[in-house]
Amino acid sequence: MDALGRLAAGIFLGLRERKGALLVFCALALALGGISLSRTPMSEDISELIPEKLSEEFSLLKRAPLAKKLIINIHTEREGAEPLLKLTADRFVERLDPALFTTVMTGPDSAMGQRLAAFFLDTMPRLSTVEDMERIGQRLAPGEVERRIEEAYRLLISPAGWGMKGILRRDPLRLWEIALPKIKHVNLLGKMRLGDGYFLSSDGKSLLAIAKTPVVMTDSAGAEALIAEFEQVKAAILPEGVEADIIGAHRYTLANANSIKGDLKLILTVASLAILALFFFWLKGLAAVAVFAIPAAGVLLSAAITGALNGTISGITLGFGGVLLGISVDYGLHVYYACRTSREPAAALARVARPVAFAGLTTLGAFAVLFTSELPGQRQLALFSVIGVTICLVAALVILPQFINNVDAAEPGGPRPARTKAKNRKAILAFWALWMLFFAFQATNVSFEGNLKNVGYVPDDITRAEEKLAESWGNIRGKAILFSSGATADGAAAASEELFNRLNGKLGGGEIVSLSRLLPSLKTQEENLRHWSEFWTKERRIQTRERVRATADRLGFTTNAFEPFLLSLEQAPGPVTADMLDRAGLGELVEALLFEGGEDGKEHGSITLVPDTDPVRSVLAELGEVKFISPGDFALGLGESIRDDFLKFLSSALVVVILLTLVVMGTPRRLAAALVPVATGLITLFGVCGLLGWSFNIFNIVASILIVGLGIDYGIFMVCRTGGEEGKRTDRAVVISGLTTLAGMGSLVLATHPALSSIGLTVAVGVGASIPAALWVVPIVKGGER
């Protein structure tokens, strides 16, 4: 009897007369765990799935324009339905709860045109480039001044000109229109046009509204109230033939939260019932309840402790409880089969303690490598698993034997694997070798998935809404985001302007979204002001004044009708600022394209958007030191990070498992035999993924680690098995533990959330291959015979 066996036997004997106290202790622990877990909030924050080395990029990605806003797309297939779309949009604005939708903007307000004109009139000397000066010169050509004054006269005597009097007095030549095209550089919607103050699509079949909300995008409860309010108003006001979709991060949060909550009920219920059914079928009686109680308690307590340590617990982590049920039941099963038929349960426990303990330690070692992960979600999953396995391992060796040692020494039920005849050993090894070669070859086709949408739950209605949005308005979200920063607002403006100028020559200004043409640096503003002063020489001012006054007198205007315009030619306005853009009605754009940040909150930045295409990314790469986030490159980077982490974690887990297994196995041959289920499960998993085109994601990493931990457990038990009836009991325990593990995994396959279903599917494939390898190949490689 080894030291570990003596310790287990000693604890067993010491607790034998204290079952009542032990039961009270267990009941109190479970009650406290349940209370603690019920008070722990569940998290569905996608940032838990982002490696820390990409956290800065992800935080910058969340600064994208419209990222924190809700987009309402009202659309129809009818022709000539613009009035109906506008009426529907107005009703939405009236009915949506302002506590949830603080503002809903369906377009610029009616006075925006005049405010824009006033803005350009105030800023033209500082915004007008040399090219603009040339166009102004064309408007001062012979006959042009007279024609413009006559147009101003006709406009003023029309109803449309009643509100334009102040603007026309300041600019009868409508020079401000020369600066108006600069607006195109801040158009976030490629297919948008303005119609009577509304955002309309180019085909006139869609109207866009942009809503602000105080609800944080990761708040699933708030998102539920938000979407419920939208759906209620939508049902009440939508006319026949008109549809409305709401798109935003809140919808993804709610969809994932609902999916996970529904999956948790299904997974834990199905896994529990399936495992209990297996136990009652083979183990019979109350002993089945005792064996099942260990993993059930482990899941509850590990979730409670993990939540208490982190403050929240991820829904994905809770969903992993079904897997933990299937894993940790193994230890109780082997203890049960060892003690059930023994007249001396302490001695039986001593014999099985070493393989059970080392099986648990190898699983713990495999999961422990995930503590080095850069993903907070994987670290939490590692903590949950390590706590759960530890609790289940200790409970199996310390608590469970107290409740099975008094049963009659009868042969327990369970499946009995057929014996392997000596003449079939070569055939089994040959088949196994061919199996491994085939799937090893297929494994070379494995790819890695970095698109977060593919590891989150995206219902069909959200997909359709996104597709409709892109069809009607262009790819609003599919743009690369470039960041220009500086210690001051002007420093950021200068950096943004330099970036625009460098891109403009390579991409064409029409593809670039930037504030730099409306908010240039102070240096550029001063240069433009100098060009303006050089253009408006004293002689040109006098000539223009005389022509304007002469034409005004001829048309019957008062003598000083256009004096504000003439005086402005001699004035030097102050600098253009973001506040001026805000007052002009461009506050939403300023908010979307400017930011402040940094550790001290003093960093200023500006955002530039360009199409997220391969040619554009090539141009950006040529520019050198430019900080940019491309959704496509981010997904690629995440995929590469997943691949690197996968190789790191898998190799680390294998090293830890091999070293621990070598301690208990003693010889290289026994070690190689114990590793057979691990190798079979992993290669089969990789091969199936390559064969069927399944991409590895961040959750398949966990699945691979799990296969290592489970496979080595089966290998250790089969290598440590002895002959005779005790060996048969080991066989039965391995089969039943494998089936219960598959039951836990199978429950995850039923999940609607891709993260949970991918874990279940991949582990089921790997474990499904590990079990027959453990039963049939390990004894042959070890040198024994069935």
C-alpha cells in the first residue's frame, strides 16, 4: 500500500463514525453555494473573448461611428412610398419611450441648411483652399456677379427665400456653396441622400433613424427592455407593407443572453437526466444518487466560488457545467466499483486512490495551462474547471466511500466489454494505425476562426436586418478605422489632416470619411487665411463692391442691402472649432469622429474611415506608422492568436500531463500506453475538423485541453488495471464514465449558442474516439491481454 493509499484509508476510517456531521457539513456547503450563486450576476460581455494583446484594438474598434448607437431602418418594397416612410419615422419619434431612446434622429432639422450656410460664411476664409480660390474667381468673372445678384433677387421674392434674407445679405454670390462639397467627406452612409430633412436611401425605399440610449450595450436586462419597447411601438404603428428593423450591439447582447439562458436550462437538465438514467440502469439503487451527487455538487460549488472571486460569472462558463458533470463523475465511479464489492472497503479505497488521484491531477494540470491565457473568459473557465475537479476529486475519495461501504459484496451491474483474443491483437493495432494515419493527414486542413460573429449567437432575423441595411445604405460597419491622435485637439487635427492628404492621392477623397476638410489644423487655417487675404486684394474688393452695388441699385435693393457681405471681405475670422461644427448641426459627426482618451484623459484623437478592402489595406501598410483597425484584419489577427494559443496550450498541457503520468506509470512503455487515448482523441478531432471543414475557434481550444485531460484519465485507469474481476470492474468503470462524459457533451450539442455547441461537438468527437482506444488498444500496447 503506497502513502497515498494509506492516507485515503486513514481518512476513511477516521470519518466512518462521523457520517451525520459529514452530511451536515455537505448540506451547509451546498446551501451557502446556492445562495452565493443566486446573487451572482451572469455576464455575456464579448470582451471576455478578446485576447489581452488585442484588447487595445478591440477598445478602438468600439469607438467606431455608430458603434454605441441604435440604427432603425424603415423600409418598403413599394414605389413612391417616401411620404409613408416619413410619416412612419415621425410616429416612431413620438412613441418611443424617451427614457430608453433619449433621442431619435431621422435627419437634419429644418434649419440645418441655414446653419450650414452660416457656418461656411463664418469659416470660408479659413477653410478655402487654393483650388477654392480659383472657383471663387470664376464667380467674379464678368457677368457672373450680376447673374448671381439677379438669382438672389428672384429667390428673395419667392416663398422659399423668406428665411434666406440674412444669408443672402451676407453672401449674395452664394460663395459658401463652393465649400459645401467638403460635407461629402463626413458622409457615413454611402447611399444616403437628404429629402425634406430625412435620411433617405438612393432608391427612396428606406429611411434611416439613429437613436441614442442610456442603456449600456453589454446590459442584457436593459437591452431586453429596449428591444421590447421598439417591438411594441413597431406593432402599434407600422402600416401594411412597411417593415422596420433595429440594429445595434444591444440586439447581439440580448440574443446571446437569451440563447445562453435557454441553453443552460436545456444542457444541465438533459445532462443530469442522461447521467442519472445511466447510473440507475447500471448502478442501481441509492448508490447511483450518491455517485451523481458528487459532480452535481462540484458544478454548484465551483460556479459559486468562481462567481464570488470574479464578481460575475460568464454564461459560457455556466454552460460548461454540463461538461464538468461528465468529467468529474469518473472519479466517483472508480471509487464506487472498487468499494462496492469489497469486504474491506478501506483496503479497496487504498488500492484505487493512487490512479484516481493522478487521473484528477492530470486533468487539473491540463486545465491549469489555461490560466496563462490572454482571454479573460478562458481564465475564468480554467478557474471554474480546476475548482470543480478538485471538489469532485476530494469528494470521491473522502465523502463518497462513507455511503457505499456497507452494501453487500455483490457484482455490480454495467456493460462488459468483450475480451480481445490474441489473434486479433495485430488486426486491432493495424486498424488503429490506419485510422491515425488517415485522420493525421486530414488534420493538415484545419483552419482557425477569428470572426467573433461566428462564435456568438446571431439569429436569422438579425442577419436579415444587417443584410437589408447594407443593401439600402452601403456597408456602414465594414470600414477600416484609422486613428490620429495628439496631445491637443489641434495636434489631433494636424495628424488627421496629414493622414487625409496622404490617403487622398492614393484612394481618392470620395472614399475617405474625415473631419479634416471641415476642421483643419490651425496651421492650415492660417495658410488658407493668408491665401484668402492675398486673393481679396484692395483692387478686387473695390471692383466687387462696385459691381454688387450697381446691380443691387438696378434691381431695386436698398443701398446697404449687401453691406454685411462687403464688410466680410475685409475681416479675418477666428479659428474654426469643433463647437462651431456642433452649432452648425454636425454635432453627431463630431461625436462620432472625434474622441478624447488616454490614461489622464488628455489625449485627443480623430477617426478616419476608409473601405475595408485588400487594396486599401495594402495602401495603409505602405503608409507606415498609422494606427488603424480593420474588421477584416482584426478577425485575421484573432484567428492567428487563436492558432498560437492553441499550439501553446496544447503543447503545455501535453508536457504537464506526460510528466505527471510518468510519475505514476514508472516506465516509458506504460506511459506510451496511457497516452494512446489522448493521441487517438486529438488526432481524430483534428482530422474530422479538417475533413468536414470545421474551423477551430477559441472554445475548441478548451475542448482540446479537455480531451487531453479525459483521455489520460482513461489511459491511467486501463494501464493500472489488474487482471481478474477487478480488471473487469475497471473496464466497466471506464465504459460508464465514457458514456456519462458523452452524455454531458451531448447535451452541449443541443445548444443554440455556437460557443457551447462547438465545445460539445468537438469533445464528443475526441472522447468518442478515446474510449475504444482505451479499452482495446491500451492493453495491447501495455503488453497485457484481455
